[in-house]
Amino acid sequence: MATYRLPRVLNEVIRSHQDRFIRPVQPKNGVGAFVFPCRKLVFNYCERSGSSKSMMEYLQKEATRFATENPQIEVIVQPRPSKHPIVRAFYANGEQKTKCVRRCSVSEIPEVVKSLRDHSGHKLQRWNRYVISDTPSVRGIYSPFHDKAVYSISDLKTKK
């Protein structure tokens, strides 16, 4: 049986056509990798206002420790004149979340920063179903009340 070879130019055209239909791979959480949802935290404060006093104290004392403990998050400190202090978080899915910390004490700001860091970035929504699955079961959710046989404690004891 004779084999037929395509010309080299035609092989390159076919290969380039195949590459067009291959989707680019997005990083996903799974067995081999973990993509942190929070990409960047921006701390905005005013240098002269009294509402930013606790934010400036937090930035001087604890912000460097937070940045070294979380190297996967980009930490940016920006002055924002004549405005209240805020912490803005940017997430991997393109969303952002902002929290105002004008009435927070120095001990409360790390809690706000931690909540922004640990948030997934998705909008909060109400779930109407108890189980969320890509492949729902044909039988439905298992419940012990679906079993027709009724057992009592006396049946479980061994009889002498």
C-alpha cells in the first residue's frame, strides 16, 4: 500500500488551523494548583483627616507584616486627599469590593482586611436548592426516611 505525504506547506496550514480552535487554558483550582481569588488590595487614606488616623497607624505597624505573610496578593498604599479611608480588593474573576474603615479602630482594620482577602469575589446570591451539583442524581437527595423498612432498637439487640 502506498503512503501519500502532504506537502510541507499544506501541513503547516492544517496545523495553524487546528491551533485556532484550541481554547486558551484558564488557571483553575484543582488537585495540582490553587489560584488565590484575591489579586490586589489597595489601601487609600488621607494624610490630614482625623478619620484616617487609625488607618495610618495600621499601615505603619501591621501592613508590612500582612504583605510578607501574603506574597500572592499585591498590596498598594495610595493617599486619597480629602476622602475617608477605604480598603479596596480586586479579585481574579474581575470583581472588586470596597470597605470604608473610617470608624474602625486599629484592632478592627485587620479583621476587615482579612474578610476582603478571604472573600471569593463572587456576588452574594440566595441558593434555592440544598445541593448544588453539575451532575444531579436521578434518585434525588438521599434521606433515611426514604427507606421502607422500619427498625426499632429492640430489633438491633441480640436475642439470647
